[in-house]
Amino acid sequence: YDYYKYHPMDEWMAQMVMDYPDVVTIVDYGQTYEKRTISLLKIGLESEKRKKAIWMDCGIHAREWIAPAFCQYFVKQILQSYKTDTKIETMMRNMDFYVTPVLNIDGYMYSWKDNMTRLWRKNRSPGPSGDCYGTDLNRNFDANWGIGISFNCSSNIYCGSQPVSEPEAQAVTYFVGSRKDDILCFLTIHSYGQLLLVPYGHPNFTAPNYNELMEVGLAAATAIWNVHKKNYTVGASPDVLPNCGSSRDWARMQGIPYTYTFELRDKGEFAFELPEDQIQPTCEEAYSGALHIITYAHDKTFSGAAVTAAASFWSVLLAAGVARVNLMSS
Amino acid sequence: MGFRGFIVLVVLMGMRGSPTGAVSLKDESAHPNFVTREQKDLTVEEGRGDVMATGELNPSHFPARRAAKVVQHYLNTRYGSPYRLFGLEDVHSATAEDVADTGRRYHLQISAHEIISNRTQKCSADVFFPRGEPTQSPEVKASCEELLQNTTAQEEALYQRYKEGHSLLSAQYIPDSQGHIEPDMMPFWHLSIVASSFIMLHESTENTLYNMAQVAQITQLETEREELKFDSHMLLHDMVSQEILHWKLLFTWSPAEGVKVQQMQQIPKPNH
């Protein structure tokens, strides 16, 4: 595993469609400031019923390179598993997975430019006076926008000139907004810190299903720990890492019930420059955590009664594959 | 078949795990979105975060974590070397109290992870954040349970190599963009983190959380003195503001004296 292995991203995405034509399509859903096309992979099995959906985005912050690597890993994992893992197959039949490997394409490519740009975070739209660049996309969403951030354009948490001023945030807002009734999970992938964060970022507001979000999050953290013994802290954003205007908060406000921010490895030793030999183990553990949340959301939606909830428990336990989830632990 | 058989059949059908019909949206108790039709999906809870916590603290929450991070920086300034480096493994418990008008004191039980020997040790620590202008550095007292592992031989070997060596060390961007560090640069990466810990300790407040982001440049300088001398450009990351802070740092090191900072100065970040 290395960071360059699946670049350029659009060629890799096209390859996924070629390799799994019955299951994968590319959906273009917006444009970056520098006019690059923002695309996601839609993954799912044909169904006559109206399907539910899972949203995952990576690379909203340019320097968090492990995040796009994880989206790619996640995609490959479910595509390689669904034919042999009946649980994954069932979920693909009931739900579509919308995975955006890199949302902030301009910023990400800029961070690859040279040593001096590696730690770029924001997008690349020019500020009001043109002498500073970039808005923090994860402060630009219309969710308690403008609180606890910076209105200074040169700040790394500059929230933009107004809510959803940025084309990348607009793309997500439109695509997810028009499908919000069908989306069960909104997972946004970041680094670093080893955290699972639940809404909301503003200390005065709590999600109505906060207890459930915490319970599922703690179980996901256990699933993560079971893979490589890495501790991920679970908490509400204000307690752990306060922020406003985040995509996660916005998604929760739309009614999407299970919204989480993943902050992947590490805890500050290598920070944003996570060594390539940690890509695989990081992806393995994060996959386990993400799959736990997704499976929970799926099972809660697609079971009508306690009997089938128990059945889901058994089928998850019995399912072969990478998950190794322990649903009974907290 | 009988009633019991019917129950068994129902249960067995349930056990197949995947219903063939679509979920009924009328069964709202099973539908996870049932609270979500309103635009603002909020309940008001008592405001938190404005008043910094006092008394027993949640060890997972940021006030305890930020104070614990300061202990990590302190341990590195005190005990760190090219072959000894501490990370914060966990916070077990924490309390905080205001000290008249002078500041706030945290008492913490943490586990520190010595990264190179891969050993964890429990420590108890006090961190005092002074109030007032201009901002002062925190004061730390810490005691850890185990004796530190002996790294003298390795340190001496490194020291001799670079004291006698014909070429002076000069390196840039450690780790590189892919997180890679050349094996013979590893001790200098560790040394850079130790030296930067003086900055991070000095600059820490209850509103910061510093980690080393990258060594932009480190150059060994000629010196008449016993210690090795380095000029460097360090990049620090503050998790709270998400900023990358640029610092010039002039420091010395020897096995006998440890790291000593001669000059440190923050420089503006490049505009790009």
C-alpha cells in the first residue's frame, strides 16, 4: 500500500466500473473551484424496491491523505466481499453506497505539489481580497455556521464568506439534500486523532438520538480495537473537538440519523504524514468500525421485529469476512 | 403442524436474515428517521464549554486531554533524547481547580508511552496554567512509576559520529510527504521532537493542543563547544486552531547535557 498506488483517482474509479460493471457506476455531482469534476462511486445491486443509501466522503481536508486511501480500501473491500459474504450482499441489495474518494480535489492535488504545500487543509478558492486562499470546507456547511470559527481568510478554519459559499460544499448539499430521506448513514473521513465524533459541534445542541449515536459509536470503537488494538475515543464534538458548520452536523440536521466523523490514525506521532506501512492496518480497523455502524443502520431499517433483529445478529456473527464485529460489547 | 410448529417455522423464517419485502414506513418505531422531518433537529441542552470545567473531569474530554498533552511535552523536555521519546497513551483520571485568581491547576493520572522501547508507564502529574497578560507558560510536575531505560550507549555512539564526522548533518522535511524517514535520520527526528517540545510546552494553554507536524529543515552548525549544535525550522500543528506554526529553533544536544534551547522564534507562515 502506498499513497500513490491508486492515483490518478479518476482512472482508478473508471477501473472499478470496468471491473464490476453490474455493481458500480460513477456519478458526477459537482465541480470544484478550479473546475474539476467531483465524482462518487455508486455501489449497489439492482433492485426493484426503492433503496436506502450510505454516504461516505473522504478528503474534505487536503492534507489528511489517509482518508482518500481509506475510501479506496472500503470500496475495494465491499466489491471483493459481496459475492461471498451474504451480509454484504444483502446490504448492497437494500442500500446503495455513495463513496466520494476525494471531495476537496483542488486542495488534495495542491498538497501533492511539493514539500511546502503538503500541509494544506482548505480548498483553493481565493479569499475576498485575493491575497489569501482557501475556505475550510468543514466549516462551510449550513449548520450553526459562523460560530466558534474564524472569519479571517488566512485562518485554517476560515468558514467562508457565507454558508455553503464553496462549490464543493454546494455539491454535497445538493446531492445529499435531494436524497436525504433515503440516506441512513453519513460518514465523513478525516485524520488525525483516532476519534469517532457524533453531532453536534455546537455545545448548546444535542442530537435527539445522541444516546444511540454514542452506543453505536462505542461499539464501533470496540470493533476497531479488536483489529489492531488501537484506541479510538468516542464523543460529541464539543466535548472532544468543537466545530460548527461541519458536513456531519448539516447531514444530521437534514434528518440523516447516523452521522459520524472518523478521525483516523495517529494520535500525533506522525500526524498528517502517516507512514505508508500504516495504511493497510489503519484501513482494516476503520473498515471494521464503519461496517459496524452501517450494519447497525441497515439492520434497524430492514427489520420490522425483534426476531429479525436477532437474525441479523446471527447472520453478522456467521458472516465470513473482514468485519470481526462484536455487537454485544460496548 | 400445530401451533408450536408454526412458531418454529416463523422463527426459522426470521433466521434467514433478509426480508423479501420492503420495510413498512408506517411502522415508525422501526424506522430510524422518524424524528427527522423538521428542518432544525435540535434540542437545547445546558451550554457547556463556555465555563472551563472544574472538579472531576471526564478523561476523554478536551480539558483533560489538553492538560495531559502538556505533560507529554514536559516529559520530552525533561527526559527526551534521540533514543527516548514520549507519547500520550491515555488519560485515566483528571481533576481541576481554580487557584484564587492566579490560574487553574489540573491533577492527572496518565499513561505515557515511551515510543522507542515501546513501553508504557503510569504517571501522575500536576499542570498549572497561569492567568493573566501576557500569557505565561504552564508549570508541570510529574512523577512516573518506572526507571527509564538506559540509552547512554546509543546516545554516545550518535554523539561521537556527529562530533568527529567530517560532514555536518543537513536534512529537510522529516518525515517526507509519505511519512517516510530514512533509518539514519530517525534519531534526529526524535531529537527534533524533543527540541520542539520546549516550544510546545512554552506555548501551551488550555486552548491549544500541540503536536509536531514536520521538521522543515535541520542543519548541524560548527561549534567549539562540546555539544552538537543545530539550527532548525520546525512545523507544529495546533489541533484547536488547525494551524501549522512555523518556528526557528537553535538548540544544542549532548548525552551529558541533553537538549538545551538557545533561541526560539516564531516566524510567519508563508502566504499561499
